[in-house]
Amino acid sequence: MRNDFVVDTVANGFSLYQLDNASWKRNFPTGTPSRKLPKQVAFGEDSNVVVGGSDHGAIYVFDRETGSPLHVLRHGDGGMVQTVTVSGLS
């Protein structure tokens, strides 16, 4: 279950893959970016959520298993959120 990795697609969100065979599992859409720059994405809450930034001032929190958006946190005036940090605690 924790044999996964997540990457920023730079095109429209994040993608989850299985580590041992690199097979795609699901997408986490964040919309079409205005700038194609990499953004950090990480697991949180004991790997139960996926958290990542955007180029339009939002931080996205997704359910890792379903891909459903849990929260969209607004930051600043719509600028780049390129770096995120998540706590290891639930």
C-alpha cells in the first residue's frame, strides 16, 4: 500500500505511480497551469493524503486512495506555490 510515489505532471496536476513497477495509478487534477514550472508534491497524514502547490496561489490536498480533493487552501494573491512541507503526524 505504501509502495507509491507521486510527481508533478507540470501539465495539469499530480500523478501517483507504483514504485516497484512504475505503473500509473491515478491523477490528482489541479487545472491547466499558466506557467509550466515544477511544483513540490508530498504525502501527508501517514501517506493518506497528497499535498501539492500550484501556479495560481492554491495548495491542494487530495485523498490518496480515491483521488478526491479534500481541501483547496488559498495562499497569497494567486502567485506560485512551488514548495510545500507536510508534517509526519496525523
